[in-house]
Amino acid sequence: MENNFMIAGFGGQGVLLAGEVLANAFMLDNKNVTWYPSYGAEMRGGTVNCEIVMNDIEDVSSVNKAETDFIVALNQASFDRFLSKVKKGGWMIANSTLVKQLKPRADINYIFAPVTALADKLGNVKMANILSLGVLAKISKLVSVSTLEKALNTVIPPHRKNLLPLNIKALNLGYEYDLSLVNA
Amino acid sequence: MTECLIETGKKVLTKGNYAIANAAILAGCECYFGYPITPQSEIGEFMSGKMQELKRAYVSAESELAAINMVIGACSTGAKAMTSSSSCAVALMQEALSYAASDELPIVLVSVMRGGPGLGNIYPSQGDYNQATIGGGDGDYKIIVLAPSTVQECVDLTYKAFYLAHKYKNPTIMLADGLLGQMMEPIEYKEYPYPEIDNSDWALTGAKNRPAKVIRSYAPSADTQCEFLNRLHAKYKLIEENETEWEEINTEDADIILVSFGSPARNAKSAMKECRKLGIKVGLLRPITLFPFPSKRIAELADTAKMFISVEINMGQMIRDVKLAVNGKVPVKLLNKPVGNPPSVEEIVSRIKKESEVL
């Protein structure tokens, strides 16, 4: 089976890193995976996204997908831009701290989670990206929190290892967040 | 830090550019000379740290022109040396490529294509198919060109680039695109699988206690130049006979054969499989070497296939080689994106459906 994901947001929100953690997790689960970024003249504060294609049959995945199974939108601009790209019956997972809780399309599923506010409460607003991976793991059921923890350990470089416990906390906070609070 | 790992026999998630750099080091590259340009700057960045760590040579050159001429200098001593660059900067290196071909030097150039012509942009492109396979230097020369399609192939073909360059004493280009350079996939570094080539008969290593050797791009008489060119082209013929490489799937009974290299070949492969599910007989031929191009095989397939479609990220460059091989036997069509990410699977499938209706 093939599933594809997109993580999108402002430059600086850790969009590419979150994607790299997810891709590493799939690799640890022995899946074939391809990660690629939007690549242009990007800058801090501009929009950025990466796509992850996970596949457990084919050895080589196609890229530049017309439709996406799961999109994580960390800001309003990404929500607006990529809403039409969600596959029918797919999922739009939005950061409700920065994204208005509107559901313009009736043929997809929406999950709103205030990941930026939660990260702020945790003590580091930069954790919003990893929090959203926790939400994604819960919704998609395609990757476990324990594999994502291992992937975090792989991706976080040695000189930043002091941040690993906080990242793991953020991941679990995202996974355990009661979605019924904002998705009645 | 995935980019700093050089561990063999273990899966690591790695970017194409880092994979190429790591593989070059494992292939025994002793000298890297380069000048940064997007979308391949990670290669030079990685080399700047790793080569020094390994006590090998790294020079951040003052220009692309300087970089490639430094590679010529290093290679003339028999060293494994390389540079990496992109499109408009590879354009600056064309004169040196012609000289290196004429001097029969094993230089390795990694060209990660971006949008052109001119300064263009930094989006993925295959606009330098012609630049690599035909080239802009003077005279009758050929460059060996290898085209990876996955990050694992970025490793495997970098090994091969060093091997072929030294085996045939010929400049060799690794032709990737911006998408592949920035893409991450799980890969495995194996040990360099090729034998080391003896270069003691030509490498300039100091003439103490032996007669001097000369590497020179100059033939003072018409006769010597004729002799030289004939010998050079006998070598190219040998390369064509021995080293042509391609991947071929479902071509035996195919009505339509997609021809595609690099990252678009991935989508062509998926589209081919989709079409097979719909009962449309589609095959794929993916050239891995662009020179030598699998012309002979395409010519054979032109006897059974009813149409070829060349899938590229440019305005149609490889299609010329496909047409030459098909030689008018059946139609050869183009499915292209001028620049950016490759045509999507959906686009390729819908085009195939349209073409198959009128076959």
C-alpha cells in the first residue's frame, strides 16, 4: 500500500524537520519512503512544505503527487493553498492556533489541534511541529509513537541531544491530546 | 546527522547530494574542487568538512572555471578528483571538458540540473541533457554521462562514474536534477565494488629516474590529429559496446514505450503500471547511461512497439536521441514539463490513454 503525506507551514516552524522525522520512522519500520521539499527561493517567514511518500510494495515511488492522503497545515496560508490537494476521504490536520476552524470541503476529514498553543504551554513554541506529528500518528495509525521517538533520536544531531526529552514529551502530548476538545 | 555518516551496510535516510558526496569519498576521491551553486551546494559543504578530516584535498575555488581546471591538474597526476556544479555554472566548464577529453583525463563532474537558460532558477530541470551529452566544448569529443533516478543510484552511479572515468581515461558526468539532489530516501553504502585501475603508464608523478611523460592537447600535423581522433573514437565505440546501461520493464508486448531518465522516470514507471492495470500495453525504457545511449535497443523495440513517448523536464532534448534510434519507424511523441517537478502520474496516464485510443 502507498500513503502520502504533506507537512506545510511557515519557514522556521520546523516543517522539513518534522517530515524528516516521519520519513525516518517509516524507514525504521522497513517501509520504502521518499521525502522531498518544496524547493525555491525560500526564506524565513515564507511558506515551505515537504512531501513524504510511504510505500510497502514498490521499491521506487512516484513523486509530485496530484493528491495527498494526509496534510498537516501549520499555518493559514498552507491550509488555504493545499486544501484542494487533500485526497477525497483524506485528512486535513490543521494547527487551530493559527488556522480558522472552517471546513470548506465536505468530502474530506478535518482535525483541528492547537499545536502552537500547546507547544507554548510546554515551554517551547518550536515544538509545534513535533506535537503535530503526535496528532498525525494518532489519526493515521500508520506509525507508532515509539518508532517516532526512535526517529527523533536519529534526526536530532548530537549537539542538540539536550532537546530530545522535550521533543519526546511534545510528541506524546500531541498523541494524547483530546481531539474532541476542538473537533466536536 | 545523517549527512555525516559514512557507514557501510546500514540503511540511512540521506539526501541525494549527501549520498553523492559520501559515495565519492568511499570511491576514493582524493581531491574535491568546487564553487557553490544551488541546488548542489550540499556536496561542496559536506566535502569541505569530510575531506579535511580524512586529510584529502579540498579547495573552495574562486570560480567554476578554476575548479574544473584544478580537477584537470589533479587528474593529470592520476588522482581521483572531482567537482560538482549546476547548469549555468557547468556552462563555464565546457572548454575544460573538451580539453580533458582531448587529454584523456578521468575527471568526474557531478551536474545537478536547475532551470535554464541563463541564470534561470533553482527548480529541478533536465534542461542540460544536451549540455551533458553533446556539450559546448570544441571538437569531436564525448563525455560518459550517467543518470541516477533514485538516491540509492546516486551512490551506485557515483562509484561507477569514478570507475568508468579511470577505466576509459575519459571525463564522466553524473547528471542528476534538483529534485534528486534534495530528495531523501533510505540508502545503503556498500564498499566501492570496482577494481582500481593502473595508471602508471600515463600519470604524471615526477620524472626522477625515468623519461618524462607528457599530457598535451595539441597535434601539430593533420596526420597526427587524424590518428588521434580515430583512436579516440575507437575508444568511444568500445564504451558504447561495453557500457550502455538501461532499465527495461514490460517492453516485450508493449504498444507504447515510455522513455524517461532521472526523476521523471519514477513517475513514468508508476504510470506504466497504472496503464497495465487498465489493460493498456505500456512499457518503460529508462536509460541509465545517456552516453552511451541505448539506441540499439530502442531501434530493436521500434520493430514491435507502435509508439514511443519521451517523458522529460525540458522542452524535449532526449527525444532527439530517441527519434534517431527509432529512425522514423513509428511515431515518437513528447510529454514534458518545461521546468520544475516531473509530470505527475495522472498526467502521464491520461496522455497514454489519449494516445492509445488512436493507435
